[in-house]
Amino acid sequence: MKKIDLNGVTADTIARMIFLLVSMINGAAAIFGFTKLDIDENTIYTVVTGVSVIVSAVIGFWKNNSFTSAAIEGDNLKNALKNKDITIEDLKAVEEEEEVDIDDFLSEEEIEEMDME
């Protein structure tokens, strides 16, 4: 079965296809004696827009959106682990070889703040 490529498909095209589908369902319902659907193009556009906003919001919150350099480095490390470019054992070996100092990660103000608490 061939996959559908949605790259470059505009929202207008999708709205028209949905309108066509609803029109076909409406026509089939009329043929079989069911009450016709009283839906205009504006209603369909509004529904499609609302659904697309909800879907994009869910995807936006579901996906990992890294903005800081630390988050981007974390993503790179995660990807390297997934691709098996490095292993957990490699990370443990580096951790044992290098001495980690808290000054490398926190500013003086943050350290003083921690001392006060």
C-alpha cells in the first residue's frame, strides 16, 4: 500500500477535501431518505480550524521542544544513546575519569543561595 505524502498540502486543500467528503455523505443520506445535513463551508472551515488548533497544541506539548543549550545538549546525548554511538558504560567511564565540581554547574549566587537554605 502506498503512503500518502502530506508535505506541501495546504489547509485549504484539506478543508476542501473534508467539505467534499461531507457533501458526499450528505448526498448519500439524501438518496437513502435521511435528513440532509445543513452544513455550509464556513462551518466546516471553523471545525477544521478548531481541530487543527487542538491537534497542533497537543503535538506542541507532546514533542520535546528544546530551547536552552543544556536541553539541546541533552537531546544530542539522548540521540547518541539511541543510535548506539555511545553506551551507558562509556558515560560511566567518563564520569569516573573526570572529577565533577559543583562550580562547573552553578553560579556563585546559586551556591550561596543553597548555603542559606
